Amino acid sequence: MLMRRSLAARVAALSALPSVGFAQASGSFEAFLAGIRREAQGAGVSTATLNRAFAGIRPNERVLELDRRQAEFTISWEAYRDGRLSAARIDAGRRAYAENRGLLAQVQARTRVSARVVMGIWGLETNYGGFSGNFSVVEALATLAWEGRRAAFFRAELLAALRILDAGHIAPERMKGSHAGAMGQPQFMPSSFERLAMDFDGDGRRDIWDNRADALGSIGNYLARNGWREGEAWGFEVVLPAGFDRALAEPSRPRPATEWPGLDQWARMGVRRADGGPLGAGQGGIILPANQERGFQAFMALPNFHAIRRYNPSNFYALTVGMLGDRVTA
């Protein structure tokens, strides 16, 4: 692992720099918070909310370590898949599905998004609400906005978090999430919360932390607003014919579904479903997960695959969400 200076050393070094712009994290943390306070007050956030939100926060060394580690992260497809499709996670998912079947049916009816994919995202993001992060969202976002690599992005998210607090959806002490500020059971960034979180149970608050109806409804709404097609699957595993030209598979950022070949074309080329069923109608793209260490696993992505990728733009993620949702609701 790369050697890193202590936070105290970074603070001292940054404080000694001339003012060279926010993106380089010049100036003290206190001065940064004062600027955020002025901007938030100008947008209507109350002084009382800001006092509670900023009480006791400081730059968080662990947030910075985890933020840097992301850029160094590499993993094989098998390690990613097997680590997230464990027997324990699947068993927990089946129990969660049985306990929440009625609520999931309501979410599906209102959002027109399959309960299967809602379960897949809920399970992969927070283990069905079991762990949604223990970082103070305000402190994490303030740390990244002040010192992080994407300062402008995190500054905007911090301001959104303060607006959410001021609207009374959650108390500052309960606004917990990941080191990057992803919040609650769906792991929404604050800007996504503002656009897509639902008050599913109609109590006047959008509580994605402790209110399961709001959390699952918000996942469904996110997918619905990002192109989910009602009544269609995300995709399925396929077996490719001998000598298949891998250049026909999708790149790491798949093309729009409108540019994919018809499933009948793939069938004529010898592509078959792994479960022996027909490919069906419509359009699809072949996904070959990168960094495969054993065997050769392939999938047929359908248009809904793109909706999952809007949640997280990773083929590994979208494939695993689909597989997990299918298994726990089977």
C-alpha cells in the first residue's frame, strides 16, 4: 500500500500554501466550512440546521484513505461475483424477500419495476438494510470537498445533504452512510435523494435510513426514472458457440440497446441460454466480464441492463445485481 502522510502533516502543508483555488484544497478546514455555511444560508438553509450539522466535525483520515484506495482497486470477475453471491447473502435475501413480499408487490405496482431487481440492489448495496455505513455523511462529504480529488462534485453533494437535513427528512445524528457520502439502505448520494427518493408511505418524510417502504420504493423509483422496462428481464447467462469472435461482445461501456443485434441473430450464430431456454425476442448484447481467471462466462444483456448500470456504471455490478435478484426471488 502507498505510504501516506498523516492528516496533521497534510493540514500543516496545505495551510502553508498560497491561495491557488478550491480544487487544490488550500486553506484551513474551518475556513472551508465557513464558506459552505455562507453558501448554504444563501440557499435558505437555517442557522440551526447548520449548527447541528457541523457540530464537532473534522477532516476524517479514514475517508481520505478509502477514497484513495478506490483508484488502486482491481479484482477478478470470479472474486467479485463469488464474494457477493455467497450462500449467506442469498439465504438472507430469501428471508428478506419472504418477509417483505407484500411491500415489494406494492413497490412493483407503483413503480413498474420488478421486485427481483429491487431485491438485487438492496442486497448488494446494504445486505438488505443490514449495514448502510457508519460514517457521518456531512463529515465525509466535507472532508472530500475540502481535500478530495473531486472537490466540486463533493461540495455540491454536501450542500444537497444540508438541504435534506433542513427539510427534516432525517436528523444529523442519523444521517449515516459510506465514506463517499452514499446514504441509507439504497446508498443514494444526496443529489440522487433530492431527485429520486420517495415518501412511499406518505408520512411526509423520505426516510431511506430506517423506513423500509421509503427505501425500497426509492430503489424502484430510481430504476423507473432511468429507463427500466416493465415486464422485461435484465438478461441471462449464455453459452457461446465454439470459435465465437469476442470482438462481437460489448465493450466495457456497452453500446445503447438500440444498437444491439436482435436475439434471433444471436440464435442463428449459435448462442444459447445456459438454462436451455430460448433466447426470445428483442435486442441484446453479449457481455464478457473482464479479468476472468477460470473458465469463460458470458451473458446476454437486455435493455434493462442499462438501467441497472445507471445505479452503478460497472458491468460486474449490474451482472451481480441481476444474478442476486434472480436467486433470492426464485
